[in-house]
Amino acid sequence: MGPASLVGMTTRIDCDTCVVRGLACHDCVVTVLLGPPPELTFDDDERRAFDVLAAGGLVPPLRLVQSVAPPHVESA
């Protein structure tokens, strides 16, 4: 299949279906071109479930570090 046969083809990239999302985002071409995918959100029940799984040695602990105060951004 040469370059001429690729005319009109499109590729859909869906980060939500990527099996290495989070693990490989840092060196993915999509991240380089468009920025990282949006952050994940967990409710309290999900967070407790992660803690239980980590305490049982089934998954690594969540390495989330949250800032105490939002960063201060000055305008020009």
C-alpha cells in the first residue's frame, strides 16, 4: 500500500480505549501534540476500594499527591 492509496483514510485515536493509558502517556505522540488526556476522577468509594486493594498487596498504592492550595498564576 503506497502513499497514494492512503488518501482519504482517517485514524481515530481514543485515549479512553488505550491499554497503556497513564503508563505510556508521557512519551506518546498524542501527548506531545495535544497534551495529556484529562485527569481521572474517583469518588470516595472508589478511593477506599483502591486503598483496600493496595493494603492486600493486589495493586500498588495510589501515588496521588494533591496540592494544599491551587497554584497562583499571575497575568501579564
